[in-house]
Amino acid sequence: MNIKDLDDDVARRLKEQAAAAGLSVQQYLRNELTRIASRLSPAELSSGRKPMSRAEFLAIRQRLRGADDA
């Protein structure tokens, strides 16, 4: 996945946030995107879709942590 045309100020803030968390930008963004994906969007909420279970979220997070260690 590539993100193009990201505003320089946004990229700088993400680097600062990653550093504050003691993570690389890639690790930080993976964690944040996983967190975002685990929630329902407003459109999904209005359609009645069920959220990801806690167990599904934890399994994905564990796989990501393993990928970071590799």
C-alpha cells in the first residue's frame, strides 16, 4: 500500500507520533490502521454491520507484531 500526495505537515506529525511511541513510522501506521479497521465506519453503523470481534482484532495485532519482529 502506498500513500501518495501526503501533505508534508501530516508526514512530519506522523513521524513525531511514531517516535513518541518508540516505533518506526511503518509500525506506527500499521497499528493505527489496524485500530481504525477494527471500528465500524458511519456507513457501516447505519447499515447494521457487526464490528470485528476482540479476538479477531487481537489475532491481527499479534500477526503484525510477529511481522515487525521478522
